[in-house]
Amino acid sequence: MHSFENEFPIQRKAPFKEWSPSIHYAQFQRMPTGSLAERRIYDFELLYVGQGEAATTMRGQRYTLTAGQLIFLPSGVLHRNEAVSRPDTRFLGIHFDFFDELDIQTEADMIVNEAQVQAERFAYEAVSEDFQPLSQDPVYTPTLECVQLMEQLVHEFTMRPIGYELACKALMLNILSHLLRLQHARSRSLASQHDGKLLELIENIERNPEEPWSNAIIANRLNLSIDHAAKLFKQLVGLPPNEFVHTVRHREARRLLRETDLPIERIAERTGYSSIHYFSRLFRRAEGISATEYRKLSKVL
């Protein structure tokens, strides 16, 4: 099971008009201090902390949640929930899918029995062209309006007045739109905080292409994780860090070949390549001719 965990959640790009969430469970809960067993679910869950403090361990990371925060628990991902505060923690939980694809009759139908996994039942996470997947950064601090929508959904699902399915679907779509907008605003806020550092780093790369600009070094300069640094870098530059570094080095190599008589070995060193063979292979791949042939041609032209 663990070896396949990174395959989840299964994502499906779909325009909003195809999103049609169905609600499988929506209740207020109270949990005494302590930890539940690890589990996976076939659908998705929004777990909102109304009072107290909680934690969820997922993919090797422990997320701490204070009152007013929620966590998005994806289909197929192993997780363990915990009530941290004493004597208990109060939650609001909503189980749902994005495409009205699951037939859930009981609460047990939502939980994966690892001895009898039904692979075809794992729900798809809807992904839009305009937003990152909700599962990408799973902790959210919803607005008061969003919390009120969740509370209203619990009321509809519990009381089940005529037409409650339609009301629940509409409420869930509204809740998802709130979370997507929160995620987008958070992403742009984080990006803008780092834009200045990124621009300074980009100038440094262009001035000193010979330095060992690995993804890890770039992330360390920005004081970010490697994945987060790469994401922000690509948002600003339009290229992943390694591709940008290669572009800068290749541009400088072309200039040195045209404007100097430096040996090719020296040009390779000055553009960050310790191996002339590696430099030559990359240069030929980009230009279609060798560095020596490029130099001769540039002299003629």
C-alpha cells in the first residue's frame, strides 16, 4: 500500500461546469484527547476544527490545526487524525466527491478496508486550469462566510428537508470556490513576498553562471523547500530553475565563443561545466553543431 501512496489522489482536469459534488457525510463531532488509527478514504473530507486543537499526520508531515482551520484530506492518502486539546476537540466534518461518482450507503463505505481494497472506487480530485489542486497545500483558514456555508450544509444534510440534495450540492460548490480563492490568494501572497529575492537571485545567476546553481542551492538562498522554490521560480521566470540556469550558461558560452579566443575547455569552466565532454554534448544538442564549428561560423558571419 505504501509504495502506491504517491499515486493518490487521482486527479482529473475538468471545467467547473463538470463539477458536481455529492455529500456522503456532514456532521459536528467531538473527539476526546488522543489519536485515531491510520486510515485511507475513498472520497474526500474537509475536517474543520471548531474548538480546541488537532493534528493530522500525512505523507510524513504532521499538520497542526488550531480552532478556525481546516484540513483537506484526499482520497487514497494514508493519514492519522489526532485531538490534541483537553478534554476534547470539536470538529465539523464533510465527506464528498467531486463528480457524484460514489455510492455511499454507510460511513463504513467511505473507509478503505486494506485487506479488500476496491481500487476502482477511489474518487477523482477535480483540478481546474486556473487553480492548483486543493490537495497541494492541505491546510486552510476559511472565512467566516465559508464556515457558515459548512454549518448550513451540515444542517441540510442532517435535517434532509425536501430538495436537500440540490441545496447540499450548491453549498459544496460555494465552499470549494471559497477554498480555491483562498489558495490562489495565499499562493500570490507568498510569491510576492519572495519576488524581490528571486529577482536578485536571477541577476546573480546571470552574472555568475559558473557557480553550482543546483535546485538545492537556489532553495537554500531563498530559505524555502526545493519544491516550493522551484514553483515560485517558474511562476516568475516561466522556466524551472535548472532550465533557466542552462539557458544562461548556453547564452554566455555562445558569447565567449564569438567574442574571445579562450580555449573551449576554459569556456566550459567559465559557464559552470567541469566536464568539457558534457559541455560539448549539451552545446551540440542546442545548436546542432559543435562549439568549434560554431566559433568558426561566427567568425565568417
